[in-house]
Amino acid sequence: MKTETGTRLLAVDNLRVLLTALVVAHHVAVTYGNIPLWYYTEPAADPSGTALDILVVFNQAFFMGFFFLVSGFFTPGSHDRKGGRAFVRDRLVRLGVPLLVFLLLLRPLLTIGEHGMPFWKWYIVSWDPGPMWFVEVLIVFALLYAWWRRAGGQRAGAERGGAPSLKGVVLFTLGLAAATLLWRIPVPQGTYVPVLGLPTPYFLPQYAAMFAAGVVAFRRGWFEALPGRAGRAGFVVAGVATVVLLPPAALTTGLVAVAINALWESVFAVGMIVGLVVLFRERFAEQGPRGRFLAGNAYAVYVIHPLVLVAVAWAVRGLHAAAVVKFALVLAVSLPLCWGLAYAVRSLPGARRVL
């Protein structure tokens, strides 16, 4: 019989697969939409590109915050098992090595022949971790967690406290919205940090808050304690917030628009995350051979997916079709290729130590 811990971990592990697939879909949408922030883009020449832009906006509102929450969820147990020094060493290996490999070896392959300057010069001026910015930030969060534990933070074996209260969820959401608003005064939407390569630093309050929430969720057993009705309510709240808040956000400007957007993003993110956590706990808490394959290779997919997406998009560049059609085609081809290449890479000697 499956234990509660096993059920919880498999459900969250399956969520990692979904989130990784969303990362791939997100970058394919950017390839064919009107937000040219990718290694290879074909700006949309038809209205369907707007649908891809909408997908990017909705996805961005919650999916990376959710990734940080899942990462935070797995952090305390890893620290408990390994101890402080071994935990830090493991994080630096599993996160730092793929980051360096991407920066030093994979990054130049993504825009080869397109830099228009001597290779050595382009190699330096184009220094950017791309999607590996997530790993970069996660290293910082992991080190901060290890420091907090060393300084006397919560120890292993803390008592579970049941599901978070409605009041607690509301206060967390409003606090996140307020922190996001204040943060975006000095760091407005669209800010980009060169060299570090942070494409969305204006979301850092959400990323930090969700990582911390994941840590607490592990200790207090929140994922298995959330009632089923909380999941349904989460999806409803996310939908209602979208209908109520996005129209006025589009019609206003300045600080008012920033405040409304910050509130919508926070409510939408919390609603979607609660909804998906309960959905996966109740419907997708098991793993057969396929599930284990997808989960086991998800991290490697995250690292190598830019190579696959650029190669596939380049291969079909001559196809004349609506943006949404090319999006669907490239996504359908890229997802199995990503997992297949990830499996091949992880089959190399020593690769599973870091992937």
C-alpha cells in the first residue's frame, strides 16, 4: 500500500513533468508570437500570433513561480538526508554543472552563424544563461536555505500543521501582490538584467515567496492536507480574477495598471497552483513506467530543450502556415524529441550524477 509521503512525492514529481512541458510550450509560443525573446523567432504575420502572446502572459503569471514552489518543496528533505555541507555540495553540482555546460558549450550552438562579428567577441558580449536563469536563481535560494538552517532555522521532524487556512491563503496572496507592486516601482515590467540573464526580474517576489511556501508546505503537510474543494475553488478564483481584473488593467496606465496587474498575477498564480496541486494529488498521484521515464528526464529536458526547439523551428522555417499551426506542429514534434534527447544525454557516463 502506498504511503502518504510516497503519494505526495509522486504527485509533485508529476507536476514537474507538466511544468517542464509548459516551459517547452512557452518557448515555442514565443518563437511564433509577437514577443521576440528567444534564440530563433518568426514573428507572427497573422492574428493567431495574439493567441500565442496570451498563452505566454497567462503562463508567465504562474508557471515559474510554481517551479520554485516545487523546488522549495523538495529542498528540506534533501537537506535532512544529506546534512548541510553535503546538501550544498550536491546543489552546486546538480545545478552549477548544467549551468556551466549550457553557458560554455550549448549557448553558442543556439545562434551559430548569426552573430555578425568575430566569434570570440560575440562569445563574450552574448554571455547569458538563457532559460538556465532559473537554475542560477535556484542556486541562490538553496544557499540561503542552507545558511538559514545553519543559523538555527527549522529542523527536521517539525510537526505538521494541517491545511493552510483560507485567511492565511488570502493574506499570503495580498502580501505577494503588495510586495510585487513595491518591487516593480524600481524594477518595472520588461526589465532585463544583462550577464545574469534574468528575463523576468520583476517576478522575483513571486519566485522567492513560492520557494518559501514550498519549504513550509513540505514541513506542514499542506499538499496532502488541502481539501478537495480548495482545488476547485482555486481554479474558479483564478478565472474570476482574470475576468474582473484584466479588463481594467488594460484600460489604465501608470501605477494603477501596475497594481492591478500585480494583484491579478498573485491571485491567478495562487489559484492555479492550489488547483493543480489538488488535481494532481487526487488524479495523478501514481507513476507507471512512462511516468517514471518522463519524471526522471524532466530536468535534462529543461537543460537541453532550447537546442531541440531551435533545430525543429529552423527545419520547418520554409513552411507557410498560421502562427498557431506552426506552434502546434513544432510543439508536437519537439516534446518527444526533447525527452528522447534527454534520455540519450543521461545515458552518458556520469551524466545522471548531475541530471
